[in-house]
Amino acid sequence: MALMVMMVLVIFLTTIELAWIIIQDIITPPIVFLEIDQFLEIFGFFLLILIGIELLETIKTYLLEKVIHIEIVLEVALIALARGVIVLDMNQYESGKVLAYAALIIAVALAFFAIKKRPT
């Protein structure tokens, strides 16, 4: 229960931070127009909030059913990887690391697909 309360607090604070970032970006000249790095920061925070919500769902499901649903865990992983791709500065990493990141995304996506398509 304590984890759920703390996760709700973190999600709430992150949402407030996102709202603050959007407001600051909008009122900073040029007004209303956002730069690419500002969009990336906003999308990164938005996906971070989605990750928090999915983690909260995972904790809730575990507390109620005493079972960890692999679909939810894989969804969180995919969202986290998507966030990583969005905020990734390609110029900062070697090609091997970028390829490893791509392989990780493919592996998690295939695992998610396999779980969804398995007979129940």
C-alpha cells in the first residue's frame, strides 16, 4: 500500500512538473512556438507519467490478485523504451549502442506480441 501511495505522489508531482514545463515553454519568447528540444522534453515527461501509471497498475494488480501480469510489465518496458528513443541524442552514442537499443526494442516487442497471441 505504501508503494501505491508513493507512486501516486510521484505521478502527481511529475504531472505538476510537466504542466510547469509546458507553461514556461509557452510563455518564453517566441510565445506559443516551441522548439524541437522543448517538444522532446515534454514528450519525455509525458511518457514518464505513463510509465508511472502503468507501474501503479502493476502494483495494484499484484496487491489484489497476488499475480504479476507479464503483459503489463512488457507494456511498461515498451513505454520506457519509447521514451528512451524519444529523448535519445543519436550523436552522443556509438552505433553499437544504438543497435543494441534497437535489438532490445525488437526483443520486448516480440515478447509482447508472443504473449498477446498465445492461446489462453
